[in-house]
Amino acid sequence: MILSSWNVNSVRARIENILGYLDSSRPDILMMQEIKTEEKNFPYNEFKNVGYNSFVSGQKSYNGVAFLSKKNIENINLKFFNDKLNQARIIVGDLKLKTKTIKLINIYVPNGNPIETDKYIYKKNWLDLLIKQVKKTISDYNNIIIGGDFNIIPDEIDVYDHKKYKNDALFKLEIRKKLRELINLGFQDIYRYFNKDKQEYTFWDYMAGSWQKNHGLRIDHFLVSSNLLNDIKKINIDKKPRSKLKPSDHTPIELEIRNSSCGYKY
């Protein structure tokens, strides 16, 4: 089974790119971030026509997250925690496999820049709320996968030039410590688990030829419960969509779950 995550940077602007990706890579589930549309304007039918059900938390012009899924996702929750600004940044659901239920948490973490503004405070508070709620959820669910655009560079190896990001909200030490706090609840950054020293990126800015120069950042992640590690076959960063015409500035990450774990019950 393939579980993908992709910040699409507007689902309607990127619809042909997304449909092309679904056709070529055929993920069972795609977590999308930054869909930038309300539910009423979401292209449900376009995805339904190619075999995907849509579960959406939308917002006009900004933010927004969604699951596209060939499988049934139950107990969809758009209010995982109380975000005082009520931004559409998280959607949660249960995926029932043959032998276990996995809680899927799809997130779009605030960017937080500039750091001297309320945007940075909001990011810190949002992460604190996420950590608190995940800690509560672990008491009821042993199997959790958190995926999405974290807007956090975990370490120096995860950015082309870490010195340029020293005072950026994506790389500030206190923000990276919050990611570590989340991981320490019982997760693995699954990309780094499989790739100890590899340097790959998931985001390249549109400006200054970043894609052509490979001036990228790894800010899109899957955090996997430690007791699910034996179920994970591999993790892949698919760079092809970033090279297309009118691309998102992010590219998909793909988690392959072993087939032996993936008989489905309904």
C-alpha cells in the first residue's frame, strides 16, 4: 500500500498535475496540504472519476488539507484540537487494516515567518497544541502516522545551506526542539530512519532558480509510531512532479506499507 503526502499549493490550480500523479504513481491514499479552497469548491468529481474519495477540511484562498483515498477512512475529525484562529490545517481519520487500525493525522503546520511577528507565536502555539493532543491520542491508539507539510527543517543535512536559515521560522532551534518533542512521544522520522546520511529535499522555492540549483529543504515528513516500523517497506521522495509545468513548489513523499499488513476490513 502506498500512502503519499503532498503540499499541492492549490488543488484547483494544480488539478492536472495531481491527476497525472495519481495516474502514474497510483497511491492508495494521498494526504494533501495547502489546497486553498473551501469544501464547496473542491473538485470532488474529478477525483471520484479516477477512483478516489475525498475527505476535506477547506478554507477560502488559504491553507486547507484533504485525504484522497481508494480505501475507506473512518471517524474523520476536522477539529483535532481547538485552533483559536480556526485555520484549516489538520484532518484526522482511521484506516482499518487487516490486523490493526492506523490513526492518520494529516497536517499543514504554520510557516511562522517573519519570526518577530504574531505568525511565529502562532506556529509555536499550534505545535504545542498538536503535541498535547497527540500525547492524549497515544493512550487510545498504538498505531499513528503523522504526515504532511511540517514547515520544519529537522537538521543541517535537511537544507542546502543551513546558515541562511539560522533565524528562519523553519529552522529556529526552539521550533526544531518541538519537532523532537513530538518524535520523542514514540515516533520515527521515517525518511531519516531509512536514510541516515542521505541529503534529499521536498521543497524548492520558485525564486532564484532554486529547483535548477537544487537549493532545497526537507520540510515534508512522515512520523511513524515505532511499533509500526516493521510494517514499513520504504520511503521515497518523488521529484518528478516538481519538474512539471506549473508545479507545486513541494513534491510528493511516498510511504510504502508492506502488503502483509494491508488486508482491509470494513
